[in-house]
Amino acid sequence: MNKLKIVISVMFIVSLLMAQSISFAANKAAPKTQFTKKTYNKSKKPQPAAPKTKEYKVPGSAVIGYSKQHGYEFYGFQLPKKTKPSACQFMGSHWQIGKNESCRLEAFLNWGPAKCNQLRKGWKIKNVEIKGDFRWDRSFGRPVNTTKTRIIFKSSNNSRKMYPVSIKFITLVGPEGPFKKWQEAFNHCTDSNYRP
């Protein structure tokens, strides 16, 4: 009788162990449910394309002539005393440097509104080519990729003859288009409706 109870007890324990092992194996084999955070991509507004630009290489005499119509002025100052105006005269499209004189030459000055000291918005001076012996003014620097209109450089004449110095070319960078012209860089100065 005792043997029978022992056998029944052992069988019961074995059945429990088998049930547990089957349950464990089933849980292990079952695919795990993964909970991932949903990501929501906020719709971004498309950025407007940058306006196309173009280089305009213009003879200096043309830029000078046109800018003068809109209030820009040009000067020459004798160095170091500035006592002899005829030593560094601006002759309409170029400067005339006197015999054995040194001069400070200034271009595209404007005594009008502050907006005239900058080119029209969207325009800049990329490069300026000077014809004649010259050096850029150290305090003002070389006009490269600038929106400022004012240009300052120096020239010396060590000869016994008058020496001409001129702006050979100015390279402007501005908007590209069938109706776009380099003159837009300067004519805003006399435009009462223009706001920078």
C-alpha cells in the first residue's frame, strides 16, 4: 500500500515538472511583442530656392558716369598736407596725379541718405581693377565681395609728367534675369520708394 502511494506521488511530481517544462518552452518559442515609440515627422515647408546670381564686368568709366547721375562723387587729396588741390584732380572719368605727388583717391562717395553707402540689396562688388600705379588704403582695405560703395586707394607719381590713374573695370555680382541690369546696384540712391 505504501509502495503504491509512493508511485502515485512520484508520477504526480513528474507530471508537474513536465507541465512546467512545456509551458517554459512555449513561452520561449513565442515571439516577443515589441513596443516601439511611434515617430511623427513634422511636415517641413519647402525652402525657397536661392535666387540665381550673375557677374557683371563693367568698364569703370561707365560705372562712374552712371553713378554720378545718382549722387555719387569722386575726389583726390594730396598727401600728406592736402594743400594743393590741383595735385590730385578728378577729371570726370579718371584722376590726374601731379608731378612728384602722392594722392589719396576716393570713389563713389555719397553725402545723401545712409542707404546710398551700400549697394542695392542683393548686389555686391566682387572686384575692382585699377589702371596705373596704386596701392589700396590700409585702413579701408581692398573692395572684395563687399556691399559698400566707397573705394579708397593711393597713388604716387615720381615722374616729371602728369600721371593718369583710372578704374579700369568693376565686377559686380547681382540677380540674374532678362530685365536685370548692373545699373540697379546704384540707382536705388535716388529712388524714394526704396527701403533697404
